[in-house]
Amino acid sequence: MSSRSFILTFVASAAVVGILAVTAYSVSNASAGDVNAARVARGKYIVSAGGCHDCHTPLKLGANGPEPDFARSLMGHPEDIKITVAPPIAEGWMMAGAASGTAFAGPWGISFAANLTPDQNTGLGIWTEDMFMRAIREGKHMGVSRPILPPMPWPVFRNYNDEDLKSIYAYLRTIPAITNHVPEPVAPMLTENLAR
């Protein structure tokens, strides 16, 4: 084989290897994109069917009564609604809910629905997938700090499999970020009017 034939064969082989590498990279990236798109779609389904909007999206008064205000989708308890005192809870009742549908009072004190949007400072923007999964599985804010309070049904939601939780997290990363500072919970000893 002449040196010219060798060089042409080498160049042709290198070109084929390059094309195969680019194709493999494109296919793997397309597959990763397909997996993420599927996760986002599944997450949207779970969030919608699982009742997340029931507490994390503030209510507004619609033609037929209270309804979720999707312009404020999953932003949690509105920071402009200040609640520091629990209402009286009548005998036979366990808890009371605010008109916004995002604050709840009971024997645990007052809890506020969290901002689930990807806002960096007030929502889940700095949360990692692992933090999110641990929070749901262990019932701890950010997966490591204070307990997640009622009525958040994390003891039920912790039964989602890893793929479901990853899907919820992936979906929540795609919704519009809303800056909304949700207040910290109010401890029971700081609330007034709770039935004793």
C-alpha cells in the first residue's frame, strides 16, 4: 500500500469514526432530552392529579366560588397576607384554613404552604433533586431541617417511587418562577385562640 493510499484510508477511517461519535453523542443527548421531557410530562400529571394546587396555589373568588388562581400557580402562601394569630377552633374540629387556602392552624400552630416555583431566593430554585426527594421521604424541610407540618401529606407522598419524585421535581423546575417569601410556621405556644 502506498503512503498516499494509507493516508486516504486513514483520513476516511477518521471521518467515519468522527461521524459515528457525533451520531452517538446526538442520540444519547436526544435520549436524555426524551427522558427529561417524559419526566416533565409525568410530573405535571402527578402535580395536577395529586392535589398540589389545592394548598400551594392561592385561591381567588370565581364565578362559582373559590378556585385556584393559576396566575399565582404553586407560589405558596402569599407574602402580603399576614397571619399571626390562629382562629378559634370549635369543638370537634382539628384545624382551620385561611381564605387563601394556603395557611392552616391546628395543634401544631400555623403552617403555610411552601413556594414550589423555581425562584432562586424564595422557592425551590436552590434545591437539588436529592434535597427534594429527601424532603418528601423524610418529612424534613430541605430534607434536613424542621419538620414539614400538616396538612402536607408527606407520609403518603413518600410512597411515590423514585421516578415519580424525579418527575415531580423535573416539572417544578419548568414552571414560571414567582418571588414570594412564604412566612415561617408559627409555633403553637405563639398562637392564640387554639382550643386546649
